[in-house]
Amino acid sequence: MDDEIVAAIQKRGGEKIDIKVNVFEVFCIIGNIELALRHPKNNGYSSEITKLICCRYIRELIKMCPELKEEKKVINMWSKSFGFKY
């Protein structure tokens, strides 16, 4: 990525973007990010930030769907992929 683009984005990094998505869409986004993080060259700073973001989204999903806590296979998968701890 062009250094100028990265600098421009970092300058505004603290600003929030409101995006409306439903619970299922968040679940799908997390799944796609999980696949993307499996790529051997996807291991830089942005992938670490993305893992933290996914953990935050997972916590929100569990708040909305507490039955997810009982899905040990899913929780273990998130733990392995993102370092998620519940």
C-alpha cells in the first residue's frame, strides 16, 4: 500500500465510522476474516489489529446470542484464529 495513503488513514485513525450490520452479517465477516488470516503472508501489524477487532466483535455477538458460549467448537476455533478468550 502506498505510504501516503497509509499516512492519511493513520492521521484519521481515531475517528469512528458507523456501519449498520446485523448479527448474521457480523458472524459472516468474522468467518471471512478467519479465512484471510490463514494466508501465510497475512501476518503484519494490520492482521494483529484485525484479530483484536474480531475479538471485540465476538464479545458483542456473545452478548446478543449468549447461546454461542455453549458452542465449544466455535469458541475453540475463534480462540485458535484470533486468540479469543472468554
